[in-house]
Amino acid sequence: MTTTSNYMRRGLRRRKVAAVSTAMATLLLAACGSGGGTSGAASNGGAATGGGSGSQSFKGQTLTVELLPITIDAKGYNAYHNAMAKAFFKATGARVKYVTTSESSTEQFAQIEATHTGPDVLLKAEDGQAFASGAFVHLTAADWKVLGGTKQLYPVQLEACGPKGGPYDEVPMYNVPYVMVYNTKLFKKAGITSPPTTWTQYVKDAEKINDPSAGIYGTGFDPSDTQNSDNWKIAFYLSANYGGALYADHDLGNTPTIDSAPVQKAYEFWYDWYTKYHIVNPASLSWQEPQLQAAFAAGKIGMLPAVKSQYEPLYNSGAIGHNYAFATMPSVPYGMNSLPPGGTAPGSFLSQDGLYIGTYAPVKLALQFEKIMLEKKFQVMQYDMTGNMPVTTAAGDQVEKKAGSLLKPFFKALPSEEPEPFAVSWPVAQEDIQAMTGKLASTLATTHHLADADIGSALSKTEAEVKSGS
Amino acid sequence: MQIGQVPHARRLGRTGKGGIYGDRPIWLVAPAAVLIVVIIVLPVLLGVYIAFFNVNVYTLGKWFQAPFVGVKNFTYTLLNTNSAVGSAAHGVLVSIKFAVLSTLVATPIGILGALTVNHRFAGRSFFRSWYLVPYVIPLVVTATVGRMMFLNGTGIVDRALSLMGVSAKTYWLLGPKAFWAMLAMEIWQVWPFTYLLILAGLAAVRDELYEAAEIDGGRYLVKLRYVVLPEVRGLLILSMVLSTIFHLGNFTLPFVMFSNPPPLSVAVLPIDVYYRAFTAVQFGQAAAAGVLMIVVFLIPAYIYIRASRLREALSS
């Protein structure tokens, strides 16, 4: 039989547990809703507090800098990072704490935006989403003066750092141009003396190289890789040649033109490599980019569009050895003799990564680190370690002089680079376009047929999806 | 002393003298309860809250002030088929199909595995351990190897099937066939879970029951049906329910084995939630899909609770 005192004790226990739970919940909600930071001086999402002369002492402070995880040449990377840290300490009296993350850029950026905490400086690809979120500092003219001014950069770099005319929230660190690569041995065997400059020649050369019985194909693609290979890149080039683009203009609020005739023609031509010209390995319909690159390195593919110089070690270690060369992308659409009205020939799309300063971070200190990163010595060192092109003209000139003839096409592409769209919806559009190419690949795999209407319908749905999320 | 009475022991319960332990047991549990509230209950409640608001890249920084959209996130998520991962309704169907088929196929394999190593034979210890290999291999590794195995033309599965004249150069990683490739890897990876539980249950089956069945003339299948399965029924139901919940929540296999987003045929609900949150940056929609996922998860849990209560009622 339960006594009254037992009931009372149980009731008291329940109230105590409830009180503790409520207190914990309140603390948690307060932490979630607060705009806390670790060490910062800048206002949230707004302009920085202005630059300093560089001689200000930051003795005793620590700047957290997040760079890419080291996957190759750890010794070289460490030397580069340590050298920058040393120079930073000499200039400011402060130390650098390097961190890395295994999270994707989007996951981390979402965390930073929601919690207003994170590394003081982080390396990230440019996009309008980050700009619009207000999670990173928008640099002022005074800030750029601290960094050494914008004129030290290649003009096109700034176009990717923010909306037209600024302000900019990114300080570019390196540029990764994309050109085509071809197997010189297969070219020689097929009697081809120079890389193609038109897409008509591209297809003809690929057909000459094609030898399915030996497992060799003229070119390659990986449409079902919706994660690694950025299947919007081919449309970027091809649609520009046709006089169109994935977005009408390079600006924050811009709407997509994914469902436009030039983009449709671009993808029709690309899938024709499989359905009409048969110049790609049928198995590549389900490949991911690593397999595609491995097949080229194994000497099984004649040429590939849109590759970066970082693939050199892979190619050098494969059966292809040093029997490859780079070239600028073809620029005249298939079936035409010259660019149509409005058509352009981008040397590459501007693919750069740069440093962002969190709004919670010590901005003046962070600017000092970015200033050191832009110095010619460290830009050249970065190129030596990674193969990524420098972003300053001084470093670029030095690197071009010492670069071998193999890398000349990358430098040739630099002046005619075109920036990716800066729209807020662009990161999502990239994913949606990649998903679309995957779905089309699934259709091909299942039905062995892909009509132009299928491509048109897929583009239309993709554009609708991108617009619905804007 | 009466049989069953424990001297000098305090008994929990509703008696008065020498009864409950005072406050101590409840207070010992309180820290764990608080952690459960903070780590599990609160995030779930916050997720449900976010599902009714338009939390995206613009509003994430001040999500408490995001605009209220009512059930719009739910309707959009459930019905919009333009998304790269299809609609959440599609995700639910794929997830349920995947979970049910995985459980239905993996469970008999697990039972069979347990039966083969239940009785003594030379090398039994080796096989008992060997059966666990698929389960202990990290799922990421299983998914990566699975992808390589199912590559068309070069993958071992496609090559083996071609040699047998079953299929030639099939695209197992694209289109509808991707579902069966994923299902095969899932079954391979999880059957040891059922095997472990059933093996434990078999150890508790009394020899007298087998002897009684033999005396009545029962052969192997009769013993299996009238002795083994009834005795391990509780564990069997538990393993099926837990397996189903695991299959419903399996994110790693489709994410690693295919790209992100994967083909529609393998776009299970966890992939839908991830895509909406971290690729499309639509946290409100992702939260709505997450709420849908909780509802789906509750189904097998409810079945298990009902089955447990029914069994208790029958036994009492």
C-alpha cells in the first residue's frame, strides 16, 4: 500500500527532474539563439572595421586558419604553411593555428552561419550564397589597401570575389584553370598533328582514335558522377560558344537560363558523344571522375575536356607516362566554321578558392595573414606545392617564366577566363545540373536512347527547381 | 523464512516498511535523462519547429526569426518531383521497399547461419567468427567495394553474370537496377546481426525439447518449426524490427555507393533529408522530410511494442 508520503516524494522528484530539464533546455536555446563569437571585432555581416598600417602589434593572439586537408606532398604543404606562419609571427607577433575539416563546404558554411563561430579565416570556393548569408566580412577599400590593393590581382579574379563592383568578401588565394588534355601517342598513331580547335574537329579526331576492340576511345565523359566532376563545366564552355550561358549575368540576384537553347544544344552535343558518334566507352555511363581520369592515365582515352594541371602526377604514374599534352579548349560549335553571333570562347571558367574572414574573427589580424598569403614569394611557393596558378600578376609572371611548355596552355587560358555565375542560387544550380546529367545517364542506361526532348524536359525541370529555391 | 522472501533486503514497490529505496534510484537516472532530453528530445523538437518555418541560406543566421510557412514545407517536400532526389513521398516508398526486402531476405539467411553453427563440429569456432566479417567491416568500405563490384563491364558481378550468360554489361549503378545492387550489398552486410541474435537464442533452447520432438518422430524441419522457431520468436521479432529500423535509416550505403545525389531508384529518405539540408540549403524542407522520417520509423517500433505487450498478456 502506497503511503501519502511516498506520493509526495514522487511528486517532488518529478518536479525536480522537470526543473533541471527546463534549465538545461533554456541554456541550450539561449546558446543556439545567441550571436556569440570567439574573438572578433567586426559587426555581423557588415563591413570590416577598417584596416591598420600593418605595424600594429597583435602579440599573444592566435589566428585560426582553416586550409585544405593535406592529401599529397605533406612535407611541401607543411613547409608552405610553416613559412607563412613564421612570416605572420614576424609581422604581427601573433601565431597561426592551422585547422582542417572533413566537412563539405556547404555543411561547414551552414554551421558558421547558424552559430556565428568557426575558424577565423577559412579557405573556400567563391559563391554568392556565402556573400548573401552575411556570415563573412565584406571588405572595404581600406581593407584592400592593407592587402596591397586590388591592382596586384589578375583583373578577372575580382569578378569572382563578390557582386559586380563589389564589395568583396573573398581574397583569392589560387586559380585553377581547366583546359583539355590529349594523348600524344594516340594522336600520332591516328595521324593527327595538332589538337582540335573546333568541336567538329574534336569529334573527327576522336573518331580517328576510336578502337573499341582494344578498349580505346576517342574521348570520355562521366555523366552519372553527380558529385565529383561538376558536369556543368562542359555546358559552361559549349553554351558560351553558342552565345548563351547558364546564368544571364554575373550577379547576386540573377536568375538561371539553364533551360535555354544554347544550354540544350550543349548537352545534346555532349550526349551525342555516346548515342551518335560512339566516341566514349559505353561503360563510362556509370563512371565517376576518378575512373575517367584513370582510364586516360591508362592510355585508353584519346582526349578529355576540362581537366586541371593537378592531374599531372596521376598521368605521369600511369601507362600514358609523359605522352600527353594540354591544349586550350575548342571554341567553335559543332557544324560551324566560326563562332556564331554572341558566341564567346572562354579560355577557362574562373575556378578560384580564396580566404574568407568570419564576422566573429579579429579582422585586422586576419587581414595581415591574407596580406602575407598574397606576397609573391608565397604565391610562387603555393604554385610549387600544388600546381594551382597564382592570383597576382607578379607571381604569375615569375611562374610562367619557369613553367615548362607543358603548362603553357594554362597560362594561355588565363586572360580569357570567364567567371562562374555569382548568383545566390548558383551552388544549388550546380548540384541540380549534376543531378540532371545523372538522371539522363540513367535514362540512357535503361532505354539505350535519349531524345532531345528528354534533355529539354530535364533542363526545364532543373531550372524550375533552381528558381523555386531562390 | 518463507520461500521467495529475501531477508534484510529493501524491496522496490508499493509496500510501506522496507519498501522503496528512497530518492536515490531516481536521482541516479536523472543525469542520463537530462542528457537524453538535451541530445535527443530537444533537437527533435527544434527540428519539428523548423519544419514550419522557411529556414534557408538567407534566414539561417537568425533562424528564430525565419518566416512562418505553415505546412508548405511538408506539402512541397512530399509532392515536388523536380528535386534532384525526387519527392519525399518517393523517398518513403523507396525506403520502405528497401527496408522490407532487406529484412525479409537477410532474416532467413541469419537463421540459417545460426543453425549451421549451433551444433558442435570441428572448426565451429572459426565459422562462428567468420560469419561476422560482413558485419564488422565498416559500411563505407562495404559501399566502396560494392560500387567497384557492380561496375558494368569491369566489375566482378557484371563479369560473373556475363560468364553465366545471365546479363552482359548491365548498368548496375544506374537506373532501376541500382536498387538491386544496393539491396544485395545491404543484405550481405546485415545478415550477421540476425545470426548473432538467433545464435544467442538457440543456446537457451533446452535439449529436452529436441529429445521430445525426436521421440515423437520429428525430423529436422519439424524440430525447426515446432521447437526452434517458437523458442527464439522473441529474439526473431526483435531482430526484424531493429533490422528494419536500421535499413530505413541507412544513409551511408546509397551515399557512398552512388554519387550525391544518387539515382532516383536509390534515393531513400535519409538521402532526401541530407540533400535538402546540405546541398539545396533548405533547412525547413529538410526538417519536414525529417519529421516524415520519424513517422516512418515509428511504424516498426509500434509493431514491436504491440507484439511485446501481446506476448506479455498471453504469457500472464
